[in-house]
Amino acid sequence: VQLVESGGGLVKPGGSLRLSCAASGFTISSHDMSWVRQAPGKEREAVAGLYLGGGSPYYADSVKGRFTISQDSARNTVYLQMNSLKPEDTAMYYCATLIGNSWYRGQGTQVTVS
């Protein structure tokens, strides 16, 4: 199982970024997929998720209306479109999935809003 995030960078407040998470070793459409973030000195926060049971994607209140999670099954890739970015969105962003009893996440991609 491997997850590789990309797309982070430095952006001004109000700007946009699209993060990608390329998965290998498993099929994303068969698993719940999440984006989580962690800023220095702060607790890890799940910001968005897509779940097998269907229904609406999950969004943290802090990003609702600004972030959109999606997936491309053909590319086995999960995306996080982030609009109207704020300085408080600055963090390392990871995609994550639970397979069996094990959590997997990638190395992360840094997002800095300044």
C-alpha cells in the first residue's frame, strides 16, 4: 500500500490549490478515503472524507463550502480542491485510508497560506 500526495505549495489568502493522492497496492473505490491535516502545535484534523457507504462526503466545519473531495477511479487518485484558502489552513496535508486494522497515510504535502 502506498499513498503519494502532491500539489501543495505557498498561496496567498483567497487562493486555491488542488491536492492529489495517488494510491497503489489497493483500489481506492473499495475503501474509505480521507484527507487529514496537521499544523505545528495543533491536533490532527480530518478535513474531508469519502465513504463506501455512500451518502454525502464528510467535511469539517472549518472547510465546509471551501474544500471539495473527489476521486478518479481510473487513475486510482483522490483529490482535494481547496478554494478561498485562509492562513489557518496552513498545515501538512495527508491522505489516509483504513485497510483491515491498519491505517495508511502518505508522506504529506505542505500547504502554506500567507
